[in-house]
Amino acid sequence: MRRLALTALAAGAFLLVRDASSQTDTHVASSGSNGARRAILRPVILTPSGSQTVSVGATVSLSVALDSVLPPATSGKLELWLKADAGVVTDAFGRVRQWQDQSGNRNDASQPSASLEPLLVFPPALAGRPALRFDGQMVAPEPRGGGHHICIGTYLQSKGQVDVPAAMTSFCVHMLAAPSTREYILWMVGETNPKQWGECRIDAIVNDGMRFGFWAYDFDAPFAVPAGSYRIRTDRLAAGLNSIEIFDTSAAGTVKFSLPTSNARTPGLGYFVGGLDPNETYSRNFNGDVAELIIYQGALHDADLLAVTDYLQDKYFPVARLDGAAFQWLFDGTSIAGATKATLVLADAQPAMAGNYSVMVSNAAGIVFSSNAVISVIASAP
């Protein structure tokens, strides 16, 4: 099977390259005006499960996205990798019992209490890619007094070791649900212990602004996080533990802030996602979605940081990479008349519409095909 590689040119055209040495269809897209290139896999069709079983009369929506593979980072060690499209264990209602670590370190996060489990969702803004939804909206007094109020809600926790004793780099794809004056924690490495200040690494949103902290030592970037928008939050802590770089990346671009830091100590065991255990500390549970979390030991070099950011952009903000391309949807290998947009909507599903759906992406220079999405139509809901 030949590989089809598409090279994105400045004008949005594609150059077709054939390589018989690979078994995977791959695009190679340009990255900026310097012509540097990065590989991204063939287009894929997004549905909640890759294939769907629906009842007669239902509406089915299929969208095109770019598949993406996390690149190796030679300047850091992968410590934790949670992504909503792999390793999510739910109950029959979509409540997440466990989020399995994909880094190979087996630091799975879980929630034993059904009432505190986040929800697996497939937001339209992610074109059907999944995310975990946390509901930290309930406001309660701080358990230790002080006159303040905190957010409590769903979260996940692990007792495993995320080994980031000094320098570290993290990436978190998230969406703040609504503007708020509260303090939300996206993730925290290290168990909470008020007697051991500085023993944690914390990514938070406070008064809609970006905060990185060491537990009781906080460093705020002057950037208002837009609510209702999926973003890539990146933090790179220097080897000397004396500075942090904080990045916000969206489909519109990237902003960066550099802040001095102090009072960091080695984190203890365990980590949280989506907020803290209200029985242990001040809670601060997140109100919004988390689609992916990646943590490395070490301050990644610029090339590695860009490569991981590219991976996440290709996966979650693919629209720009599809500009200039034409689409043709196929049903059991035959073109569907008029189905020439990035999204295919099948209204009023009938048994005759069950089968294999794929999409051809092309322009003047070449063609590449997606894999199949299998649609089954039954008389009543499964």
C-alpha cells in the first residue's frame, strides 16, 4: 500500500508525493514561512465511536478531521498522558470511572464515588472528538474557614508518581465553561499538604486568568481565558525552578508569558485532574472540559515543544489545515451527490442508509481517502 503525502504550500495548494515504503497514508504540512514540515496522518471521520448504531429517523453527522500522532520528545521524558479518545472507562451513562495513563507509566486516574465522576462528552466544537466534562459549579464555604467560598464538583485522582522533581513541561487541552471569579484547578501534581508549601505543581484558572503554582506560591499571567473556547495551555518550568513560561494556543494563534518563580520543592506522590478532593483541601474543582493532558519531565527544547503543540493543533484545530481542499463523501465506495463539505449530515436515517461512509479529500495536485465509518440503522434505539 503506497503512502500518499500532501505538502501544504503557502497558497493553500497541495503537492502529491508518493512513497511506497510506508503502510500509512500521511500528509506533510508546512509550519510557518521557514518551510519546516511536520507529518500528520490521513483524514479521519469523527463520530462518537468511530461507527454508530442509530434508530430509524435519527440524524447522523460525520465530520472530517486530521489524525495525529504524538511525536517523540528527545529533550524530556513522558510522565503522564491522558487523552479522552483512549483509555476512558465509563458506566452506561457516560460517567468516567477511570482515565488510563497512555504514557506507559500506568498512572491511571480514577474516581470511586459515582456522584463525583466527570462525564464523557463529544462537543460539536471538537467536531465529535471526546472530552471529559467537569462540573465544579457548586459553591461552598472553605472547610477550614476564612470567609471564602470554593467550587466543588467532579474530579479524578491518582496515587501514582508523576516524576517531575525539577524542570517540567505540560500541555492541557481545555475549555472553560463560563466566565467566573472562582479559582479552578485544571490539574495538580503532588498531594495537598498545607504543612509542606511548595511541594506541588498546579495549573489553574483564577478570575479567568492563567495561574501556575507550587501550592501557596502562585504566578499569574495577564491573560483572560475566553470561556466557551477550546485552547491548548502549555507550561514550561525552567531547570533552575526560577522561571515559568506559560502559553495559550487557540485556532487563532499563540500568546506567551514569562514569569519569575520561587519556593518550589519536589512534589510528592499523586495527582488530580479537574479539581481536588473536597475532603482533603479547598477543592477548587474545574467547570469545563479537558480533552488531553500531557506532562514531561524536563523543560522541552523549542523544537520538541513546537512538535507537541503541532500534534495538538492538528488534532483539535484542524480547520486551517483543510483550507483549500475539496471533499467528496462516499457511501459503500460510491460518491454521494452534493456531499462536498467537511461535514456530512444524514437526516431521517433509514435501513437503506446503513453501510460504509468515507471521504475523499483532494485538490488539483492529489487525492487521499479516509477510513470507513460504519453506520447501522435499526428499528428502535439500542
